[in-house]
Amino acid sequence: MSAQVSARDFPLPPAPPEAELPEPLPEPSRDELRLEVVLAALSDPLRIGIVRKLLLESVEHDHTCTWFGLDRPKSSLTHHFRTLREAGLIRQRQYGPSRRNRVRVEDLDARFPGLLALVADWTPAE
């Protein structure tokens, strides 16, 4: 793991005014996050890649599923994003017909220090 990467180094998008922010979809609270559930969600290469891309490339706003450029059926992507949300890795908000995603950096860093740095350092097997 890179000594220069820590969860606190990940950029957090600026929050829009609370009045404009849709409620997040159902997700576990910080205290309900369970390591085995988080690790199970990250065990799929596509899902860990989604989290990694959000950590390293997302800077100014939440991103829709199409931002990732994944060549998968919509139903498959819905499953993967729901798995990440239900595990507590991402927060999803409904903006009209689309859902936007961001990593729950502060919650994950508080519960599992160093986990996001490991995800950021991960590289896919060839």
C-alpha cells in the first residue's frame, strides 16, 4: 500500500445546499457497517473497480452509472450498484430518472481505517 495514500486524501465533492439534496436511498448507518459485508461486496472485480474509480476520479459531483462507461446490461449494473449501497460503500440519491453515486468516505474511514487506501491501491489481475 502506498504510504502517500490515506482515506483522508480522497477528494470529497462539495455538498449542494441541503434544500436541493434528495434523500439518500436506504443504506446502513455508520454503526451498522459490517466488515464481512463490505468485503463481500468488494470481492467482485467490477464492484471494487467502481469504488476505486469513484475514489480516484470523482471530484466535483456525484456520478451516474453511465459515467463509468461499463459495457454491461442495465439490470446487471443495477444489481452491482445496489450491492455496493446495501453494503454501505456508496451513497445513492435519486435525481429524476437517474441515480447518482459517491463513496461514503467519512463513514468507511471511521469504521475501517485504511480500507479505502487498499481499494485505491488495488489493480486488476491481468
